[in-house]
Amino acid sequence: MPIEIKHRVTGKILHTHDGDSLQGADLRGADLSGADLRWANLHDADFREADLSGADLRWANLRGADLRWADLSGANFHGASLNVADLSGARVPPRADWPTLLGMVVDAEAAAKETTS
């Protein structure tokens, strides 16, 4: 059964994913700006170069997700799990928007390895 990803305000369908889960989904380059992905299981999903600006990702499971070069500006990650997610080159919220990252779970050990290599 296809999964519809909808805009968090308008309810407009932004993307339809053929499958019964978004875990490991290939969403490379998808325009998901303003998407409602609260509580979504996006474990190992591929968001390379996707537009997630303004998306609601509160409490989403993004463990192992590939977010390289994705636009994450204005996205809300409160409570999201980003353990071992790859955010290399991603456009992240400016410092003024860091409160949206409160509660985000990040793998500190993996981050330390990234900064020393």
C-alpha cells in the first residue's frame, strides 16, 4: 500500500512512496518542504539532496539516515533520533533556530570520529 507524505499545514500530498514503510526509503532529491513526518520511522532512509526545509520531523526515527546535502533549514527535529545519521554538507538551521533541535539524539562517538578524520 503506498504511503503519502503530506504538507504539515495544507495537507497537500508532496510525495507518494511505493511501499508499506518509509524505513530505508529512497527519497533522494524529493521536494518534501513543509512535510509532516512526525513520529515517522525513517531509519536508514536516503534523503540525499532532498528539500526538507520547514518539515516537521519531531520524534522521527532518522537513525542511520543519509541526509547529505539535504536542505534542513527551518525543519523541526525536536526529540528526533539522528544516531549515526550522515548530515555531511546538509543545510542545517541557522543558530537562531537551534531550539528546534532540542532533544535531538546524536551519536557523540560517531560525531567525534568525523571531526578527527
